[in-house]
Amino acid sequence: MNLFPWKKKKSLFNEEDTRIIVKAIRHAEQATSGEVRVYVESHCSWVDAIDRAAEIFFILKMEKTDLRNATLVYVALKDRQLAVFGDQGIHNKVGSEYWNRIVKEMLGSFNRNDYAKGIAECVIQIGDALKTHFPFNRDTDKNELPDEIVFGR
């Protein structure tokens, strides 16, 4: 509900940034049965980013994929927090060190204020890992989750 309809809510990303990220999601999912989603919000107050990512993961019902191979890239822009949360299937294949490495690389782009590029590169890396461990099968695979960015509060 917007109490002040004359005030436009400012988008967290411009149209070009959104296009870059959605294109990366679609590219990442082309050669895998795995799923990648991006959730962006302004604040992550009083909660650790990985805990918030896990909460969002289950709110979005991402654990419902057939092979438990969905991954969520979570970003709280104004609080400068981020996390990557992978479901049991992909986590068992890549492990914690992998997630820590791609978060560190994403932080490098964020430190240069290039948020869209950082998220897109992270998504592509996740897609590569998913392709390795969960290759696409034309007969059985389908896009189980939407590709659009989910914007929170």
C-alpha cells in the first residue's frame, strides 16, 4: 500500500542493470537443470545476510526443484550485505569454499560500485557449476522458477 501515491518508489536498479542481470540468469540456466534467482532489497537489519538469504530461499519455495539444485543470490544494497544460498543438491557438490569464493569476487565488483556486473558475473559462475554437476537434459528439464529479479523492501 502506498500512503503517498505522488511519491514514486525509486527502483533499486535501472532498466539496463535489470536487463544485464536477467540476461545472466537466462544464460546461466541454458545448459543446466539448475535454477538461479536473484533477490534484492534495501535493508537487512538485525539479521545476518546468509540467514536472510535462507529465509527468502524458502519463502520463494526454491527448495521445491526436482534435484534440489536451486541457488539464491541475495543482496541488501543500502546495508551493503550479500550472500549466496545453494540448496542441498548443489551445496553437496560444490561446498562452502565455493560459495565463499564467489561472494568474495562479487564484493570486488561491489567495491567498484558495479552492482549489476557483480551480480551477473556471480550468476554466470553459479551457472557454470550447475552445468558441471547438473547438465541440461532436453527430455526432462524445464524452467522451474521465474528468471526475473525479485525486489524486496
